[in-house]
Amino acid sequence: MDKKKNTNMAEELFTMPVQNDEFWIPPKPEAEYIKILKTRTSFKKKLNSLAALVEIYRSQGLSHGGRYSEDGCKKLIDLMKRHASTVYMKRGIAKMALSEGGYCEKVGDFPKAIRFYETSIGIYGLKDPLLRYLQLNNLAFCFNFYERYSDAEKLLRKAITVLPHRHNAWKNLGVALEHQGQFEEAAECYLKAIIFCPGDHRSRWHLDRLVERYPSLKGIPAIKEWISDSE
């Protein structure tokens, strides 16, 4: 197998973050929503209060590209963990933490994205296949970004066992394997991502790039057949 070193990893594998400057400013002050969380009320009101706090802490990051401040991130994660007491709260908060991880990705704040994804995993997910899949896949994406390919691979293999026919984990697994020098398996992962989502141009681009860089991959039967069908 050819051995060539990939260059410009971040440029090749990741899109530039898109800043999101849209915020909803809740009508009550922070302390009022924290107070509601401490009272005996419905889980819906508590989740709504926590959602309001999300917007408050997000808005505090307007002065630095929409990113959470360190204090705001810590406060929010502490509140999430503290109030994840019932199954309903755990599920709702885990989804909320997952969403905030995605938000942090969009504004280019991968360290805090990792913290939110890890928080989501720690709160709830085992009994919700889609949530579990997204937790593992999204955290692995961030690990790939920081070149923690072995850690990403472990998470992605778990994600695939949860929902094997979703394409993103296959694509991200291809990235993790490619950068560990496992080019044949990486190509096969990209191909599976294409099969499960033909419209995913990113997976197709990864596979085309990899085959062009390592022509010997054309000898793999599945890759050879795909190239033949594409011509």
C-alpha cells in the first residue's frame, strides 16, 4: 500500500465554522430562572427555564464571536448535571447539551463542544438510540478535529453498532482510520457512507481524494465496482 503523508488536514476534512449571531433574550433575569429550577414544578417548566438560561449564557458571548464564556459554560453544565434528576429531565437535558455542543461547533469553539457532548453522554442516552448515536458521532468528530483519531475510532465503532445505516459515523470513521494509516478500511468506510446517503457529497469527495492519492485502492473489489458504476 502506498504511504503518503496527508497535508492540510483541517482544510481538507473540516468546513470553516459559521458564526451564529441570532439570540433570543429571555424576559426574566438569570436568578429567576435558577429559582424556578429549585422549586417543585413540572419538568416542562424546569426545562423551559434551563432553555432560557441557555439563551442568557449564549448572549453573553456576543462580544467574542458568539462563544460561551468560560464562566457561562461552567454554570450551564453545572446546572444541567444538578437538575438531571428524573428520566424526563435527564432525557431533555441530554438533548439540550447535545444541541449546545452543535452550537459550539458552529461558532468554532470545539473545546466547549466536547464538554457539552461529554455532559450529554454522562446524563442520558443508552435507552435512546438516535440520541446515543449523535452523542458518540459528534464527540468523535471533535476528537478527529484535534487529531485524537484512536479515541474517535472507538466512539464511532460504538455509534455504528447503535445505528449502522446512518452515514455520518461511517464517514467520520473513515477520517479516523485514514489518519491512522488504515487506508483500505478508510476507503471502505467512505464507500459505505456514500451507499447509505448517496447525496452526501462530502463522503464522495473523501473517497475520490483518497483513491487519487493512493491508486492501489482501485484494486479493492468494492471500490473497483463503485468506480466502474460511476463512469
